[in-house]
Amino acid sequence: MTNAVDLTALEEELKADISGAQSLHALEDVRVATLGKKGRVSALMQTLGKLPPDERKAFGQSVNGVKTRVSEALDARKATLEAAALELRLATERADVTLPVRLGPEAEGRIHPVSQAMEELAEIFADMGFSVAEGPDIETDDNNFTKLNIPEEHPARQDQDTFYFHPNSDGERLVLRTHTSSVQIRTMLRQKPPIRIIAPGRVYRSDSDQTHTPMFHQIEALVIDEETHMGHLKWTLEEMFRAFFEVDEVTMRLRSSFFPFTEPSAEIDLAADVIGKPGQWLEIGGCGMVHPNVLRNCGIDPERYQGFAFGMGIDRMAMLKYGLPDLRDFFSGDMRWLKHYGFSVLDMPSLAGGLSS
């Protein structure tokens, strides 16, 4: 009975210590002193081996009962203290959501004008029902040239204009893609009409001056169905330019031209009024109706389907919209230039809120 009385007194004392703990740190000290490896309850369990066999079982059960009830008291007190701590934080750490956003380190970063222009164009075309298609930068000669109806003797296939690799293990000649038209080929080989895609990405040509770089960015669009015509092409271009330059009206003209992969083909000129140069015309890109040979090369019946395609340089579009004088600065890695011309990471382009607001 002495042991039973001692255990009752010990339990009351431990519960008093638990109730008196005023913080989670103090409660943890009580737990260690009670149930830790050298705690008071743990020490009692270690005395079992010294008791007579007839007392050992009853004493062990009593100690386990104390341990269980003390553990329950610790858990209950911990829950109470955690709730109180949370209530205190909610009372002292209130945030006034009507205050302006406090600019932190994330506001120091800048979105490159090319990335901004790509996001803006993707937003515009998504609104018109286009999806984004992607392809590899290293492309086969067949996808980059042959399937696009570009003959062997075409200047674009010469070494001075295109970066070539050695043939791969299958004997295919590989190139750094000279346009994202190869993505259109891959899409037509993989997907049945109707098709409505844009293909933004890096392209590579052996050229470098104030308005040309060996690597630049291009966006192309492709629409294939049974009823598409040049009127749809013209409307799509006008709507895209109007949204991109954020003006109510644009003046555009299509000049007759020649591309192996479209027929008829046209150069796209835009009146420079949109960038404050009235009376001048800016050549933006090329377009046309997809050549029947291209459709045939991709397993699409040109007697049933037709479509249009167009392409333009994203870097050039960004230069025009944001007034950037030298294309080479885009790739200089100058953080001062990026901080001046770059865009906040917090301003995502949207048609509703303004693309480059």
C-alpha cells in the first residue's frame, strides 16, 4: 500500500506541474522530467526488477496507469497552450490587406523584353483559340527543309546560312533549326486537321549585325481546315497586331512575295503609326496559304484541306513595341540594360488588365 500511496501523490504532483506550465517550452521541460529517459516515472519502472515477484505485476500496472494519465494530461495541456499561442499570433500579427504590396527581393528581378513579348503573344493567340506547340532546337534536314518544299539548291540550305551537324546514327543530316516551321511539320505529321497552333521558340541562322543575331526568337502560326482562306489570315494578323501594340486600329498591307512553303505568299508590312512614325512602313514577317506540296508531304489531302501560316521575329516585335534600338543588347547580359528595359515579375500580361501595363 505504501507504493500505491506514493504513486497517487506522485501523480497529483506531476499533474500540478503540468497545469502550472505557462509555455510550450516549460511544458516540454516537465515532460522530460517526468517521462524522459531519466524522468521520475521512468525511474519507477526501473525498480520493478528489485521487487518480490508477487508485488511486481501489480506495481507495474499501477506505474503504467500513472504514465498513461500523465501523458494524457501533457497532451491536453499542449493543445491548450498551442491554441493560446495561435490566438496570440492572430491578435498581434494582423495584416492590413488594403495597404499597397510591400516590394521584397522578388520585385528586384526583371522579365526580359523577349520573354515578355512571348507571353503577350501567347495570351493574344490563346484568346483566339490557338494552342502552343513545341519542338527540338536540333532538327532533321528533312523536317527543316525538305518537307517544307524547299529545294536542294535553295540559298537557305547553304552552309553559310545554316548551322549543320554531322549526320546522326541513322544517316540523317541534322541542323540547328532555321525557323519554327519545323514544329508545324511535326504537328501535321502527328495531328489530324483541324489544326490551330502557334510555335514560338529559338531559331538559328549564320547572321550578325545591329538587327540580326545568330540566335533569335520567332513565332509562327498554322491553321489547317477545310474552309480557311486569305481573309481569315488577314483578320488574324490585324487582330494580333492591334492587341500586341495595344491600339484601336492598325494599318497593314500584304505585298506579293515568294516562299517555297506557301502559295500564294506575301510579305507583311505594318504602318509605323503604331510606334509613332507616321508615313513609314515596317516589314514584320511573311505569310501565305500553305503549299499543297507541304500538306501532301505530311499526309494531309490538299484536295480536302487548306490553311494559312505566318511567321515573324519576336525580337523585332519587341524592338518595335518597346523602342529598343539595337538587337545585340538583347543578348549582352547587361543587368543595367535589363533593369531599365525589363518588366516586373509581378505584372503578368493579360488582355483584360493590359498586356504591358
